[in-house]
Amino acid sequence: MATATPTPKVNHIGLPVLDYRGGKTTLCAGCGHNAISERIIDAMFEMGVQPERVMKMSGIGCSSKSPAYFMSRAHSFNSVHGRMPSVSTGAILANHTMKMLGVSGDGDTASIGMGQFVHLLRRNLPMIYIIEDNGVYGLTKGQFSATADIGSKLKTGVINDLPAIDTCALAIQLGATFVGRSFSGDKRQLLSMLKAAIAHKGTVMLDVISPCVTFNDHEGSTKSYKFMQENDEPINEIGFVASFDEIDVDYGSGEVYEVEMHDGSNLRLRKLHEDYDPTDKANAVRTLMESQLNDEILTGVFYIDTQKPTFIDHLNIVDEPLGTLPESVTRPPKSALDALMTSLQ
Amino acid sequence: MATGDLALGQVEGAISVCERVTNDFSINVATVNGSGSQSANSVLLKSIFGMGVPVSGKNLFPSNIAGLPTWYTIRASKDGYVARKRESEVLVALNPETAKQDVLDLPAGGVAIYEEKLNLNQYRDDVVFYPVPFDAITAAVCPEAKLSKLVRNMVYVGVVAQLLSIDLSVVENGLRKQFAKKVKVFELNYGAVKAGFDYATEKLTKHDPYVIERMNQTAGKIIIDGNAAAGMGALFAGVTVVAWYPITPSTSVVEATTDLLKKFRVTPEGKATFAVIQAEDELAAIGMVLGAGWAGARSMTATSGPGISLMAEFSGLGYYAEIPGVIFDVQRTGPSTGMPTRTSQADLLSVAFLSHGDTKHIVLLPGSVKECYELGYKAFDLAERLQTPIFVLSDLDLGMNNWMSEPFEYPTTPLDRGKVLTKEDLDRLGGFARYRDVDGDAIGWRTLPGTDHPKAAYFTRGSGHNDAEGYTEKPDEYVEVMERLSRKFENARKLVPGPVTVKDGTSKIGILAYGSTDFALQESLDQVKKEYGTSVDYMRIRAYPFAHEIHDFVASHERVYVVEQDRDAQLASLLKLDLPADQVVKLRSILHYNGLPLDARTITEEFATREGL
């Protein structure tokens, strides 16, 4: 008798990790973006998110291709360059019962997309917004983007003489309610951060340094694997306990900042920098500005606010998705038109 | 002597009142913008309407908040003509800055009602002058200096009503309606109207021929502007997501829609069955519309020329990725910022082909306030049926001015939500290919995010795709999708609103036009017939792509004039792209594009010259 094939491991909604996979990547071998796609798969699988309940959004660029490489069972919208925020806003308004995850790049966000990005943050739109940040334009062969650090060097020897836009500091200042930075090479940190992001209710803005092996992984780059391995400076260590998890981790009091998430999960941020309080907005921005002056690459969860109402809360819309409300609800009766006509006579 | 009972035939001074001009003249009210004259103008318009006389109003206003000249013309027409008339016979001169020129612009025999301090009677001796101490009258009824600027305008309504024999009770009713629940405001304003009326009764002697007499031509009719009508169209289309960025002259489309949604679309629990978002710009507005349309909402935006330019890239995505959405474009003059408060039809070509790379759009062309409503709600059905952005092209004249109309009718067909597969469909089919033409109508089936089936999801992209939504750079796969899109557009000829043949005679001459041109054109056709004895056939186009009847119309006439409100003959150009080569030579253009609403005389003169009449 043949040995029984081992049953694949399933998550708490009964799906194997295979059901979270996407198409085969067409990005370069070793591209940081692929590692991020893997972590998204892991996080969605471990959190037991039903793939059909997810909308994957993106703009244009290498990063924006990546939604094709994870979760094929989720609807996906690859929009136009820099405009993922507006399409996402419309989509979530049509169906606010969905979980939305957007993948953008540093060019797609901090240059062409800046106008829409800042307004998405301001609205605290319920979505996870990931910047796959490599400091260069890949598809057009390696021009600097607006997140490239001052003084960093292109392969061609060109030095960047403009300061980087710190998307995290910006996101905190403008109203995002979960802001963090990670590195595609730090599996553990990124996975915990993504799981916590899934449990969060408002705008999650994650800047994930994701080296471009083809155009920005050389000596002189501040977004290379080597540079990140040497300079990554976590501000806190992220522990995440999902609402359905039974196993608990015990931390000594005083060294952990504990956050109760919207869905009942627990986010535990072990302080690595003395007394860093991730709910203090002004301090978070100051810390990031100081780190930039000191040439440090801080990672971790910089800011979290689980109480602030989202854009959907402000709009006070019905619980059902607007997009599929029946005609009996959306088209007023003839008496309504008659009354309007009478008032105009 | 009091004026109201002036006997016919009585001669006063130099001007005879023998020939009364009844219910057929225009009133021009010259004020300063920001002075609250709109309410007064509206009350006067509705008073004439209340007298049963066909009427239309036009606001000629500056792109400014306060302090610049504004003119409001009210045309009373016993024959029911509602287009602009070139000349206004009765002037109410309340703006010192323009008063002299306003008087000089009056036709001989015209009337000037003016603030007496302006001494306007020095400029003409062939005009009837009625000096009125507006400031003194206002001060007497409204001691509060803050309000006097607003109330002053109501004084003119009283004076005009008395001079034109409009019943005071009709004005009172109109005013009551205007200030529905604000009793104190009504009283203050009515006091001003009454003071003006009484002043005219006691101090002015009527010696001009213009009078309003009761008719029965407005019973059952409504007065509304095109933008408010479009808002009603959106409401009865069941719109659920509205994203917009303020821009004149489209702003009031969304304001009207929002007011209606708040009134009719809030559940007993106080929850909204809609979302209205003021976006950061037009790029975001159209992005939101498409995001919402993709996820199943009936979504819309409203904009004007500069906004249309900004929406170009997303419009191409909507066309290629096949996403429904409705865009109201209330046209104003261009190029660039142009004259933001002046009317135009010059967006037609840019809208029809908005975006790069073989993009073309379905464009609906309402020609009345009623059609702003009807084509307004039909646009949402077409958007979902054809899975594409639908543009509704109105203009400032139609959208922002008050028009008389038959009451709107309730839609007779249920909402057409288009080809959407449900979970049950997918259970049965086992899967689907998003862009495959399985029904031979060139329209694929789509699914909405959230459909609970492992095969429901698909990848939406603006990049090259095959019929199963996979990324492609293969020539044949790319061409296949593009060809199908072309077939879909071709099929739309039969689905869009067909043309309206307004005059169906036996003439060899035809006229084609669309939108607000209709008002002046109808009057012009009567002028041509009356003055030259020439009958002309007229077909009013209501959508692009052009229905086959339009081809037939051109084919059955020797020459066809295309009348439109732009410099570059855009409608004629679009027709030339569509018609067979031997038909193209039949087209000739009559163009008007100075920003003012088109008037009948302009068309008649040009037509007569071209035809050698």
C-alpha cells in the first residue's frame, strides 16, 4: 500500500498556501519585489484572508506589475502611472466590505503620483499601500527617483544631488494611521508588519526598501542589499499575535509597546530605541528627520493610530456595498419625481 | 396720472403707445455681480411664467466673485421662442459702470428704467426713460444697511412688474416660492417689491408699448436649468458614487445631484446609499469614477474643458480596459482657460477621441433640459451595457440657464446593469474569459470584486491584453481585442439615442445640429420660412457614433448645413470622418463661437447669404 500523501498545511479558513499564489514573476531574478510578493502571500495565508475578498491595486512600473505574481484569486487593477490612489478610492467606495492592498513604487508614488498619494493619506482610506522602494526607475533603465538619497550614485557614476522624499514622515504628517518601513531582505520583520497591516482599519503606508539588482545594487547606492544589511536600524521589534492565535508571547513589561488592533489582534512593538512611542506623531516625524540627517535607515513601525475614523466612516454609508445595492434602493419611486416636477411648476 | 390704466391709443410725449408690443420682447437687467440680483431676476422670470407667457432667462456673468458687470436677460415670447434674442427692448440699468453703454445699446423705442442719479436720459432721445430713486425707496423699506444691497434688486422687480402690467399677486406667489420657509426674508423682499410697484403706480406714467398679458402657454410646464436636470437624471439612474472637482460651468451638476441624493437616498437609519467625493483634481475624479465603475458602482463626474483635458489618460484606460462610468462635460469656451463663463460646443472632437492611441468614445448630446435628464439617466445604462465611459456633452447655456420644459417622465425601463456574471453563473460555467466575445455582440462578460468564486477574479490592465485578460505583446492577440472594440463601437450606433427629425419636409436642403443650438435653429427655420418662403429639413443629432438615419438624411438632401457653436466645424469634421466620400461634399458649415448663446437671426442671415436668398 502506498503511503498517503501528506495533507497540505491549511490556514484557519481551510485554504492551502497554494491558493494565495499568483502567476510566475517576470521581474529580474533577485529583485526585491519578488521577496515582497512572497511575504504578501505568507501574510495573507497566515492571516486567513479569503482571496476573493481582496482587491489588488497598482499603478505603473516594475513594482506595479507584481500584483500579477501573488493571489490570482483576487481581483486586480493595474491602473495608470501614479494614479493608484484615485482608482483605489473609487473601488473601495463601491465595495467597502473588501480588503484592499495596493503596490506602488517610488517613482509611481513620490514623483508622478505625489498629488494623489498625499490625498489618499489625508483621507485615511482603508487600504494597505506598499511602496516597493528601490530609488530608481527600472523599466526605463535606471534614472533616479525622488526617494534616492542625496549623494547616492548611479551605475553610470551620476551622483544624486537632491534630497530624498521621506514617504514615511510624509505619511505620518498627512494622516496615515499605520506607517512603517521595512526591507525586502528582512523576512521576519516584513511578514510581521504585513500581518499587522492586514489587521489595521485605516491607511497603512509601508515603505519597503527593495533593491533593484539591475540598476541600483552597486557600491555607492543606498538602496542596495549590502547597504541595507549594514545600515538597517530597526526602531522596534515587531511581534504580532493574530486574534485567532492561541499562542502568546510574554514580554517583560516596560520594554514593549502593546497595541490592540481593530480586529482584536495584538501588535507588540519591543522598543529598540529608548522610549520610542509609536503613537506620538510629532516625535515620530522628528525621529525620522533626525535619522535622515544622521544617514541612518530606520525600519519598524513608526506610527500607529487605531482610533482615527477612516474615510468610509466619514461618509456614513450603508453596510452593504454601494455597487450592488438593488434598484429598489437606488432609484427613487415615481412619486419622488412627481414631487420634484410640482416644485418646479 | 397713474399708469396702470393708461388707455390704448393715448399719446405720451414723443412716443406713441398705439402699437402695443405684447408678450414679445426682452428685458435686460444690468447689475454688478455679487449683489444678489439672481434672486430678483429669478422672481421676475417666474412672474412672467406665472402670467402664462413662455419665457427664458440668460445670465451673462463674469468669472469673478463680486464687483464686475453682470447682465440677465429675460425673453418673453408668445410664440414660445426661448433662444437668446440679439436686442433687448427693456433695460433695467442698475450698474453705474455700464449704464451709459447699456443705454446706447438699446434699440430705438426701447425702455430704460434706471437709478435717477445716473442721469441716463442725456444719452438718447429715442428711448423711453423711467428714472427711479432706487436708493431712497430701498432705504425706506430696509433700514438695515447690510441688507439694502440685496433688497434694492427687489425694488426693480416691483417697478418692472407695474410698468409691464404683471399682476402683483403673481409676483407675490413667485416670491413666496423662492423663499419657501423663510417668512421674514419673504416679508422684507415683498416689502421692497411692493414699494417699487407703488412708486411706479404713483410717480411713473407709462409711455412705452411693452406689456405682459395673461396667456395660457405655461400651464403644467416647469422651469429648470440643464445642470439641475442632469442631476435628476443621475438620481433616477441610481448613481452610487460621484467624484468631482469644482469647475464652472459644471459645478451645479454635482451640487444638484448631491442635494437630491441627500433628500432621496438616505435610509431611515440615516445611512447614505451613495458617496460624493470632492477629489483633489480632475485626474483623481475620473480615476475614482473608473475604480468605482470597475467595482460595480454607477459612478459619475461632471467637468468642463480644462477638466476634460486632464481626464484624457484615464479615459483611454476606461475605453481599453472596458470600465463603465459617466462624464458630464458642460462646455465652456476654450482654448485653455478661455472664457470660463461663456458658452461653447468646442469640446466635441477632443471628447470623441479623448486619450492617445486609437481611443474613441460614445458621446450623448442632449438638446434640452428634458434631455439633460433623459440622456443623463440613459448614459448610466449605456455605460454598463457597453462597459465603457459615456460622455454627456451639455454646455453653459443649456446647463446654467433657466429653461421652460414639459415635466420629466419617470423611466419606463429598469436599470440595465449590463453583462455581469454571478457566483451561480460561474458555478455553471466553470470560468470565463473577460474579453471574449461569446455572444457576438462584441461585449465580454465581467465579474465584480467580491464575487465569491475562485474563478471570479480577473486582472484589469491598460497594457496590451488578450481576450482572457492576460498580458500580451502578440500582434494577433492585440489586434483581436482592438477589432472587437471597434465592432462594439459600431454596434453602439444602434444603442445610442437616435436623431430627432424636427422638420420633415420635401426640401433639398437639410440642416444638422446638436445640443443648445436647437433653440435658435428652430426659431431661425420659422424666420427662413416666413421671410424667404423657404422650407428646410432639420435633423437634430443626439449621439456619437452617428446613427444610420443621419447618413440617410445626408444622402437624401442636395446640401446639408451643419450649424454648431465652435470655430473649427467640429461636428461637420466628425461627420466627414463617418460619411462616404461622395456625401462629404454636401456639407457646409454655419458657425458661431463668440461665447454668447446662439440667436436665430445669426443663423438666418448666414443661411440666406449662403443660399443667395
